[in-house]
Amino acid sequence: MGDFIEAPVLSVAPTMFRGDDGTERQMYKVYIADDTGAVGCIYSRNAYQPGDIVHLQVYARNDGKFAVRISS
């Protein structure tokens, strides 16, 4: 595919996730706006700063629905 969408990061909030084995890991909730101004979030292992530009890539989930992820 190779195509991606560039979007500026609006805000980042650290959050903790607990695995099935009880271990915790820190992730980041990255807030991004679409072309209409609607804001959504994507979870990331990488910390970003407001104003950073991320590359978003569309992919098909296991259930057949489309979603986006931050391309590394």
C-alpha cells in the first residue's frame, strides 16, 4: 500500500495498561483531528509532543472493519 495521511498531534496523555499476566506498561493516547475537525485518539507505545506530525495508515482489522494506525 505505502500511502499514508499526515496529521499533526493535538495532545498526548500517558496511560497505563495492565496485561493478562498483571504486568503494567505505559502507553500514550495520541489525539489527532481529521479534515472535518473531529478529534479522535490512537494508542501508541511511542511518546509524541503536540505539533509533531504523524503518518497514519489505513488497515483492515480481523473483523473486517477499517481502522488507522500510526505508521513507523
